[in-house]
Amino acid sequence: MSLQPFTLFSFNISACGFVIIIIIIITWDVTVAHTLADSYVSATARSGGAAAEQVAGRKIAKYDLLAQTGRLFQPMAAETLCPLNQSSIAFFSELGHKIASISGDNREPSFLFQRISITVQRFNSILLHNSFSNDEERPLQLFIYF
């Protein structure tokens, strides 16, 4: 399965007998920063999620041209100890609520955040497992199954 670096959302709005379809294309970039890396440890010691905020800030600067052309860009930054940047939290909360409005299950935002947490934990376990490998010939196994 290949993920595209953008997502297409469509919403149907009914008003006065008319159906309006709104299509939103959001470009996203996901980065996971190591919370305890030398470059982040002083900031993360002062504030939880500081590394994720720094990474998100760099992504916003990198994709500034997209914002200037009117496209929506969502940096998704997490840390290895699971904090997300604030804009990702707001994005996933809103997305979870939209999913809940369709499914009728108000727990959908919680399920979405749990899934993100599990994905980061799986990634951490793979990195930890591979760091103890003595077999030089075995390639790194960086597969994460959703």
C-alpha cells in the first residue's frame, strides 16, 4: 500500500434543497522526533511536546510555498514518547469528530488518538529490537502494519 502525501476530504452540505459538495485537499507531512535526542532534550525537559513543536515549525517553513499558493498544509509531528504538536492534536480532534458524526459513535476521536499512539509504540519497538541486533547481514525491518 502506498500512501500519498495528500488527503482528499469531501463534505456534503444540504441547504434549501440544494446539495453543495466541498472538496478539500490537505497536504501533510509526518515526522517523528526522538524526544531524548541531544538536539531536543533541553527543550523537552522544560516542556512536553517541545520537540514535536520544533519539528512542526521546520515543516511549516519547508512547505511555506504551498501555503502561499492557497493550499492547506498540515504538519503532523510526534515524539517517540508520544506527544503530538498542537496543530496535529486540533486536526485529529476535528477529524475524529467528523468521523463520529458519520458513524454515530462519540468515541471515534479517542479511537483515532489510540491508533496513533499504537503506531508510534510499534515504531519504537521495531527500533529497539533492531538496535540489539548483532547480525550485520540482516536488513532493518521497518514495517509498520495498520
